[in-house]
Amino acid sequence: MTGADSGVHDAIGRPRIKREVEQLIIRMAREKRDWGYDRIAGALANLGYEISDQTVGNVLRRHGLPPAPERKRTTPWTDFIRTHVELLAGTDFFTAEVLTLRGLVTYYVLFFIHLESRRDCRYLLHDRDTSLTRSFRAIIASGRVDPLALPPRSPNLNAYAERWVRSVKEECLSKLILLGERSLRRALNNYVDHFHTERNHQRKGNVLLFPQVNDRQRDGPVRCRDRLGGLLRYYHREAA
């Protein structure tokens, strides 16, 4: 190899680094936003690529990535979520139309979802809906959970909660005629149990979040556990 860096191609004129090395530089800069040029060059050396800090800087500038001090001040929301996912939960309201003796009534459903395990949390993300009042936030804080309001005009930042709303509506509520509050509660309770123990989650490795111990059989006949008249189904092996 005749180039000054071990990650470069031999070429006429200015040498160009290999594409895989350039992609590594970009990846490191995005995933470790506080790493400067020297730190990235050192990490590349650990992988066998002798790249100068100047080359690192050239690559980042070419891709519109600023130096570390500026990258640290512009952490994307997705990176923040990924870093703190074990501590965060989301909350939101959604409505369900319920048929009662008084006619069609709109019920508001309040839910909470832990982003990592889908259960307990340390911080609670919520939008700025007027329904989430100061007294509501005080109740949340009394349970040693810190409520964090999302920035104004940012409808996509509470994506985990919004995804759950879409799931419960598409897989359950939109397929039922709800007769009274008891019917709504029954549907929601069944769906939450199904969501936790019987539904595979693609964003969690396409596995069950909290599989029941007696459902982990590798032999025995296949059985189907259904809820809400077969609307929700879970196939498992019965213990031999």
C-alpha cells in the first residue's frame, strides 16, 4: 500500500479512502457526537485503519457533519430516545366511541407505555395537550416519575405512544361494537394482556415481551388461546 493512510486506494492524484472506512467515520461521528477528529482516528486505528485526523475532518465536512462541539449541541431526538430508552415512558389520550343507553358516548382512554420494556418508567414523555393539566403532572410526579413535556409543534416525537394507539385501534377497538364502559374496559384489559404476553413485537426482535413460563414448551400439541371471541389469537404448545 503506497498511500499515507492504510484505508486509502492507490489512485492518480489525490488518494481517496475506502468506502467502508468513510462509512465508519460517518457512523462514529453520528453515534458518538462528542468524539472529535482525533478520537475517531484513534478508534479507526483500533480497527486497523491508520487514518489521519485531517482525513477524518475532510470526510465529515464533505458529508455536512460539523465538529464535535457543534454535533453535541444538536443531538437528534432519535439519539436521545435511544440513549435514555430504559428510563423513558410515553403517555397520551385517545378516544373510543361507545354505545350506551344514552346513545353514542365518546370515552377518553389514558395510557402509559415504557419505551424499553413497555412497563414501569423513570421519566414520562407527553405532548402539550390541554388535558394534561398541572394537577395531572403533579400526580405523576408524586409517584417519583418526572413528566417531560415535548417541544411545541412536534407531533412525531411521541412515536412509541402513537404506535400503541394505532395498534390497539387497528387490532382491537375498530373491530368491536362497544356496548357501555364495561365493554370498553374488557376490550382494553384483554388487549393489554395480549400485548404484553402473547403478541410478537417486530421492533423488539419479533419476540414476546413477557412470555409465560408454561408457554415455552418445545413439544406437545399446538393450542390456540383466543380473546374477545377470537379477535386476538395466540398459538402455543401445550405441555406434554
